[in-house]
Amino acid sequence: MAGFLDRAKQQAQDALAQGKQKVDEVQAQRAGGELLKKLGAAYYAEKRGSGTADATEQALSALEAHIATHGDGFLRS
């Protein structure tokens, strides 16, 4: 009986770890999407004359840092 409980406990822990990993992936994709929107808004504002090149560069740097950490999978979604 102890072996059964140990296996059940391990399966539950594995399922929990998989769920946490999926949540982390979704959160990283959402954050990447938000950074991409901010870059687009900064670029648009710069081209319209109401934004600055510095703001666009900051948005680009933040997006590149996110990609370096989490990958660029959110760009394909």
C-alpha cells in the first residue's frame, strides 16, 4: 500500500510541476505581447512626432531582454 501512495504522491507532484510550468509559459507570453505592444506604440508615437527615439529604444531593449530570457515563442502566437 505504501508503494501505491508513493506513486500517487509522485504523480500529483509531477502534475503540479507541469501546471506551474504552463502557467509560467503563459505569463511569459503575455508579458512578451505587452512589451511588443509598447514597442509598437513607442514607434508610432515617434513617427507621429509625439514620441522620442529614446522611448522607442527603451521599449526595444526591454523586448530584447525578455526574448533573451524567455525566447521568442510569443512572436509566433
